[in-house]
Amino acid sequence: MATKKKAKAKAKKKQPAAAKATVRKKAAPKKVVAKKKPAARAKAKPRKPAAMPPPAAPAPPPGMERIGIVTHYYNHLSVAILKLEKGILRVGDQIHIKGHTSDFAQPVDSMEIDHVHVNEARPGQSFGLRVREHAREHDVVYKAR
């Protein structure tokens, strides 16, 4: 028995190199399967996002009318830049500035347009106004009627 095993081992060693090479089987070609297209649906109109109504304008305090808004505030000067939307504002008029955190009233003492003192401002003009308390951008300015 031992001689048979040795003979087989010698026979394997003496085989030519070409005989030792293993033959690999070629892989079967992959089948190409066409993807199914989804069923054609009726095209729906694109939806518009739900329109949010504009925020309601705050109700003016009694006896007041809205005349403008604060566009800027200079803290070191205590000056607010106002944009007048309607009406005329004169030195001596009583105004009320109301916002999210500010709410105060004061008379108009001095106004400036382009660093020039003026006595009145008209709609569409932006002007500087010295204020007694801190005003913030987007605060609403009311005038006493």
C-alpha cells in the first residue's frame, strides 16, 4: 500500500506543466433583463405650496394713525432713521413708536434729512429723529391725530 501511494505521488510530480493547469469554466453570460417602466399616469398639475396669508398689521393705538417705520437705529447717538409712508410729520408733533419690545411715545424735537435740520418730512422721505428710548428696526411709528 505504501508503494502505491508513493507511485501516485511520483506520477503527479512528473506530469507536464500544461497538464497541471486547471481549466476554469467560463461563467455563463448574464442575461439582460429590461426593467419594466411604471404604468403611465395622468400628469397631475404641479401643486403650489399653500400660500400663507400676510401677517395682520397691528392695530394702531386709539387716536393714532400709522405714518412710517423705523429702518435703522444708532445706539451711540440715540437716533432712529424713519421712513415716512404717509402723512406729514412736523417738529412738535406727538409720535408713538411700537414694536415687539419697544413701546413709547414722545414729541418730535428735531429731525434731519442728509445732516440738515428740517421742520417737516413728507411721504417717501427717510429722516433721522432723536428718540428717548431704544427703537428697533421694523418698529411702527404712529402719529397722534
